[in-house]
Amino acid sequence: MERTPEIFEKIEAYLNNMLSQDEVLAFEKEMANNIELQNEVEKHRSLHQTLSDQDTLAFKEKLVTISKKIKKEEKHSVSRSFFSSNWRIAASIAIILGIGSFFWYTFNSQNRTQELYAAYYQPFPAEDITRGETNIDLQEVLKSYTNQEYKKVIEALERQPNINDQYKLYLGNSYINIDLEQKAIHQFNNISRDSRYYENSRWYLSLTYLKLAKIKKITPLLDEIIQYDGIYKNDAIRLKNALQE
């Protein structure tokens, strides 16, 4: 099924009880015969729950601002009632169309970021155990990490009171691979600027944000990586250009 703003607006109207009874019956009949449409409706329901997320607050705030302006205009004199009426109509149209366009843009944007994440993400390569390392648990971590047994890596490293930056990268990557992105972000941010693994931490932090579709957080990181002029510079340039397309 081709995704278009019109389809998205129809789904939003359905979920927000804005269709007539006949339109509802027709839409539900269409859904019954169209699995792809059913899936799209479920995606919309799920995305509604994400509206409390920080990245969608700006959109919600715009709607609140519109509502406040409408109420303010209603308190003005009758001589301005014509303007108020037209403003309410324009605002209503903006809200109805804006919601559909917002979800249409969000879904397509998320699909694009996931495609880029799949293209650019490779786990931080397993290195030889740090010279002088005698901790048996940490030696086993490297084996588990190499075998992509990420839960074992997490269990082992979370038991350690202090781990070096190399193992922070292993832990962060393990978190990414079992969808614990916030914990991954914490690990990558805990690697200091003077560490030999700092550039690695910036790259994997940017990929974590890419997986989460946090575009505004990615660009400054990519700029920093490009300026760092290290092993990830070319990848950072390509990813930045891809995000701007």
C-alpha cells in the first residue's frame, strides 16, 4: 500500500472519531479486506503513545498555542468576531491537516533513519584484551561479545565496579543490540575527551540517536567527528549528507 498524506489523514480522522457513521463503516470494511491498511492503523495507534516523548512536545505545544489564541480571540469585542471566526476555521484546518501531515512525515522519517542505521551500524570490533588484564570475567566478556551474546556481556560488565573505556564500548554496543538505547547513551557519554576511544564513543552515540530517530542530536555529533578527522570522518560525511537529502 502506497503511503500518502491523504491515507494518513483518513486514518487520523478515524482514530479521532471525526468520520461520519457511513464513513466509519466504509473505512472498517476497507480495513477488513486490506491487511496493510490494518497495520497502518495499528502503527498510528502506537505512535499516538509516543506523543509524550520530548521530540514531539514541540508539535503538541503548537496545538496548545493555537487553542490559546482561539480562546483569546473569543474574548475580544464583537467587532472582531469575523476575524475570530475565520481564525478558528483556519486553525481547525491546520490542526486536522497538520496531524495527518505530521504522522505521514514521522513515519517516513522513521523509515529513512532505520534504513540508514541498518546501513551504517556495525558493532564496535572486538579487540585483544587489554595488556595486563587478568580478570577472568573480563576475558570471558570478549568471547561473549565476539559471539554476539550481548546479554551475557551486559550481565558480566554490570557486575564490575569499574570498567575501562574499551569495555564501555562493548557494553554500550551490547545495550544497542537489545534495544536499551538510553543505557547505551549513558555509556558512550561516560568516555572522556582525552580517551583513545573518544572518537569511537561519538560515532556510536550518533548511531544510537540515529536508531532513535533523534536527528537534531545527530548533526552536532557528526560535525564533531568530521572535525576530529579520524577513522570515522568519511562515514560521518556520508551519513550527514544522507540525512540532509
